[in-house]
Amino acid sequence: MDRQSMRSPLARAIGLGSAKEGVEHWWAERVSAVALVPLTLWFVASIIAHTGSDYVTFVAWLRTPLATILMILLLIALFHHTALGLQVVIEDYVHSGAKFAAAITVRLGCFAVAAAGIVATLRIAFGG
Amino acid sequence: MSNFTVRRPRPLSPNIQIYRPQLTSVLSIVNRITGVILSFCAVVLVIWLIAATTGPHAYADVQGAIASWIGQIMLFGCTFAFFLHLCGGIRHLVWDTCHGFELRWIYASGWTVVAASVMLTVAAWVASLFMAG
């Protein structure tokens, strides 16, 4: 397990930090960011290409295997990145007891909306 | 433990408002603000997908809302926010490789982010209007 950690051996030995998982948060934010560069550019280019397309054309595009897979990957990376980013914003600006409620709401909300988006994409892909 | 009836006021750092806005600080907070804006855009993306699943009428309703003038203004703002966050994010990823910290490169990359975001936003909308015919 330690071998997969991005924490340096020195930082682990000193053992500072309350949760000792800041590096993992930082690293996950970078990994999702790197994934989002091509995925969001693909999405924006696809939306531009479908300006003025009707419903049938749009659904036909989203049903192609490549579009379905990339859309699902986009949703996963997007909401992972969103959850990580909003968590930091909450930690920085919310200092009342609402901090924990807000952090939990954002985390669970991101999971829920991502799941809804993935299911919607799959329903379009495999729907009748 | 806490025998203090009056809590000692904690020392505060100077309020951010007293500083003259600089490109560095403005782009820093812009990256965060655009991130929050894009969080809402991400939710709209899922609403749009759910509408497409629901059927042609629901999809037409969402498309109609986006096509309205207020929808178009918001979409334009979201496009600009997206490219600012994208370019700012790439700048951050470069910094993560320990490059570009000299002051002149900080400013050069900062203005590059601003210029690239404006150009990409305009290019995206010109391309979109071209596709619309």
C-alpha cells in the first residue's frame, strides 16, 4: 500500500499532518486534470460540430461506441475533479459548523450527479 | 479546560482588498471562481443528458432554454470560464513540473492564458456559428 502512496518516505517518517492524505488529494486533482484536457476538448469540439443538429442526429452520435465511452470517462473525471476542487473551496471559506455538512453534500452530490449522467448516457447508448 | 469567558480575538492578516490587484493574484482567484462556475456547468451537462434520455420533447425544452438570449449569454460566459480554467490549469500543471517560476515567465504565461482564453472562446463561437450556417 505504501508503495503506491505519492507521499515521500521522509514525509511518512516524520508523520506530520492530521489526516496524512493531502498528497493523495493533490495528486488525484492533477491526474483528473490531465484526463480532462483531452476529454473536455473532445466534448467542446463535438458540441460545436453538432450546433443546429436535431435530436435524432445528436442521439445517433452519442450512441456511437467512441462517443459513449468518452462521455462516460468525461463524467467520471469531471465529477471527481469537481468534488476535489469544491472540497478545497469549502475548506478555505466555510468555517462554521456548516463546513462538514457542505463538504459531505458536495461529495455525495457529485457522486449522485455523475451516476445520473452515466446512467443517462448508457440509456441513450443501449435504449430502444 | 476553557476557563476564558471572553475569547481572545485572533490576529488577522491584512484584508485582501488593501492590495492592488495584480495579474498573478487575479488569475489565481479567477481559476478558483471559474472552477466553481464550471461545477454548475457540469450539473447542466447531466440535466442535458437526462433530457436527451427522456425524449425529443424534453430535449427540445433544454435546447430551447440554451438557445434563448439569456441562455446564449450564459453559454458564452461558460465557454470563456472553461477556456480560462483549462489554460490556467495547464499553467498549473507546468508549475507542478517545477518550471516557469521566474517572475517574467509568471507574467508571460499569465498573459498567454488571458490571450489564449479570449482567442479560443471567440474561435469556438465562430466555429459554432459557422456550423449553424
